[in-house]
Amino acid sequence: MKVLVIGSGGREHALAWKLAQSPLLTKLYAAPGNPGIAEEAELVALDAEDHSAVIAFCRDTGVDFVVVGPEAPLVAGLADDLRDAGFAVFGPSRAAAQLEGSKGFTKDICARYNIPTGAYQRFTAAEPAKAYVREQGAPIVVKADGLAAGKGVTVAMTLDEALAAIDDCFAGAFGSAGAEVVVEAYLDGEEASFFCLSDGKTALALATAQDHKRVGDGDTGPNTGGMGAYSPAPVMTDEMVARTMTEIIEPTIRGMAESGFPFTGVFFAGLMITEKGPELIEYNVRFGDPECQVLMMRLKSDLLPILYAAATGTLDEVSAEWRDDVALTVVMASKGYPAAYDKGTPIRHLPAGGETGRVFHAGTAMRDGQLVATGGRVLNLTATGRTVAEAQARAYALVDQVEWENGFCRRDIGWQAIERG
């Protein structure tokens, strides 16, 4: 099978690395890819926004299957156009991708199908949103409705913080994503990420992870796209996984189908485990980043037939087997992230990794023979171990071998699991 992976981040590097191991693969392409992905796939200079160019490339090279990594091309309907052209695609339609593309859409689906989530209101102007916040009090959560690269969410612990977040959204801090705002109840508990494939009718539970969204140690500072993750998440017991499937995932699959938007691809459910049980914070319609990196390190099964089954309605014919080991990844980011940061800073040395460790590239490029950092989140130093503590020690041993003056990371990824003992 000839496969094309769309994307250039750490998630796509992890997917390409895992897909490259498949005995079913004859050729792997990645567009546009990055220097890490180049070790696994042939890079193609395609713009995912140019759907006709992507289709033409697939036709010219005989691509059999397209795996769309990031959310933006899915929300823009790339999967629809590829399917219309006759290609098998892993990733939801534009209509189904609204689960990530519009937080209000997701909240409405939850309300309609009794899926547990925080109470909410949607607003298209600042003053009514502020009035609602004053009425509800803090803590409270303010979200830009659209795609904001993981940065459009403010968990406001004070009224002033919530009011400022509303102003930011409507002042254009997140572009068109903030034209509508969702204000929702603050959920108290422990966060977890749950991944599940769907072919529109069947669900295949994958694995759990825990992300670390805030930029600083001890979960301090602003939200980011994710500063590290580990899998599995101890808070997601067998009981919590079963409840998540029956109370959240299965009603969503049913509800999307009934609404005329059958969902194929991966559900990435951001959960809060509260006193009541699992409650949905939000859906993403692609593998998490950096959660995908730890999932791929733990997946024992061949990834390619599993993704293909989700894309072709045959998910009931496959299963996924997981290693018992814990996987943990630490994100190295450019100093200043998630605010302004310098681009093009040199990365002079990367560790080799080995049997228990890998370096996934998230925001890198080659310039005149020198590896440079081009993004906010740049490297994922990822390791496995029998325990969270062992995986953590191995991941930070990799971090300490990186020679990149402009890089920084959190030093406490996995702290909740280690504290739990």
C-alpha cells in the first residue's frame, strides 16, 4: 500500500515512524513533513490547503491511502475532497470535524444526547458573555469557539481573568476562532485524554494518556498546545474507560450519525474525571500532540490496517494490542513560547535514542545543512519504562543530551502519576 501522511509536526512524525514499520507498506510519503519524518518517508512539497494539488499528487503516484494528521485540513474539508476523488482517507468529513472546529457545536451535541459535560452558554458579543460570567462567578472557563492551536481556552480562577479572556477573544486575539465564545462551568477533577477510533458505526477503544497543558512546572503559567504527556493515565481505570465508552463515545457516534454527520477517524476526548465520573471537556478529531507520540511508542499492533479499517468501515474486523510499558514524552519548546519566540535558532546536537527512547521532531527544518527550530514546540523526547518514574528518567536523560541554547522544557512531566505512587 502506498500511503501519504499530511502534516509536519511531532504527531505526524510519530505516525510516520509507526506506519513505516508496517509490512503492508510499499511506499510512504509525507507532505510537507520535517527532517525527522524524512528518515521514515519521502517528503513532498505539497500545501494541504491546495486540495487539487494533493489529489493530483495522489493520482500521479498511485497513493492508496491518505492519513490526515492535523485538524485544520480536516475542518477545511480535505478528507471530503479526497474521498470524492476516490481515495481512502483516515480523518472525518468537514461536517464531522465540527466536533473540533466549533466548541459550541460539540456542546450542542452533548446537550442533545445527554453526554456529561459542563453547563455552558454560547455568545457572539462581549457584553452578554460578561454578564453571564458575572452571574455565574469564578472559577469559570472561556473558550474561543473555533480552532486556536490549543491556545483559545482560559481556565479563569478570577472574574477579572474571565472578563479579560472574553475581551481577548472578541478583540481578535485568536482571529476568526474568537468570533463566537463558549463560556462553561469549571469542572474540578483530574484531566485525562482518551482515544478511540470510529468508522461511523463501530468504536475501537485505543489507549489513555495525560497531557500537561500549562507551560510551567507545577501546572503554572498559560495554556499551551501541550508540554508533555504519558500513557497510560492511572486515573483512567477499567471502570472509567468503560463509562467513557458508554456515556460519552457511543452516544457521540450515534448522535453524529443521526445528525447526518457520521464520524470516521479518531476521537480524542479531553476528559475531566470528577466526583461524578468522566465528563467531556472537549473533542479533538485527530490524534493528540504530544499524546500521539506516547501512544505510538506503546502500540504493539500494526498501525496501518487499523487506520485503514476506520477509513473503510471495517473496524469490527481489527483489534489493537498495547505494550504494558509506560511511555512518556517531554516537549522542548522555543524560549518565549507560548508567546513570541525566536525562529531559526540552531539545534547543534540530538541524542540517538535507542530501544527505549526516540526523538520526534515537531517544529524543525534544515537550513544550509544545519538543523534549526522553526516552531514553538520543537522536539519530543520520548521514552518507555516499566513505571512512570523509569520512563520519566529516561526521557529527561535524552533531554539533557540536546544541544539547543534556545530550548526549554518542563522538568516535572508525569508528576501526578508519580505522586500517586
